[in-house]
Amino acid sequence: MSGIDDGPGPGPVLAVVGWSGSGKTTLLEFLVGALAQRGLRVNIVKHSHHDIVLEPPQKDSARLRMAGAAEVMIASPYRYAIMRELRGAEEPSLREQLARLGPADLTLVEGYKWETLPKLEVFRPGLGKPPLHVDDPLVVAVASDAPAPDALAAGTAWLDLNARDSVLAWLSNWMMTKPKVPPG
């Protein structure tokens, strides 16, 4: 997933990866808030291995999906959502999901650690899980609550997870140097 495109698209795409409980969502919430305050448009793709329940089963949209609708759009003056039932079909690829998003200055992806795209790892040794950056050369930065190891891969940034502004500064710099992912 690389290439330059001057038209609409997801902007640079960065996956934020790490083990459950490492603080990915908390860090993303801070980063998105700070970037939005600067006037940047940030999209998020959040992968889940679980069923996604957006409305209780008795609501009209859920009832219509259960009746067999392929897609249901809920629209209001405040937001809209499109729910597509896969009904046994293969999960769409990340590239397909990115193509569905509107234009953005940056798209952050939570999860999808198997995808071939640059990654920011959130790593907490206290979780007792192994670091991902050791086996994944696409990890371009690690935000951690521990000091950098001696054997850190060349070119990998080590960031203090507890100094979120330094992570934001790194991300802002990274955005300036990365090409957009072409839509579709």
C-alpha cells in the first residue's frame, strides 16, 4: 500500500498495532483529538474480531438487516452509517475498506497487524507479551513505557508512551514524509 495520489483518498495510512490492553485506543484518541484541533481530517479504521452490534435488535435498522437487506443506511442531520451484512462472504480487504472512506489528511488503522503497511507499535512489557517490532520490519516506531532496547532495528523510532506530545510530534513529522495511498 504505497504510492502517491494528488486526488481524494485516505492520505498517508499508518497502522497502530499492539497487544490487547497496551493502550492503542487511548493513544489514538489523544492523537486524533490533537490533529483534529489543528484542523486536520483524520479517518480511523478499527478492526474487530468480534460481531459488531450498532443498534439493539428491536430497532428498525436491525430488524431490516435481519429481514435480509444487504445494506442498511441510517441517516440523520448529525451522522450516517452504512451497515453491510456479509452473510458468509469473505471479509473485505483493508484496501477495499480504505476505498470506502472519504478524503483525509491521515488514516489511522487500529489492528490489521498482518497488513503490509507502516506501523506504530504500542508496547508495554508489563503485559508479558512479546514485542511485535522484533519480527516486523514495517514497524517504523514504537511507543512504550520502557526504555529502548539495545537491539532496536535501524530507523525505528522509540517513543515515550507517557509523553504523548512526543508521539504526536513524531506522527506529525511522519505525515509530512509519507505519500498518500491511492484510492481503490
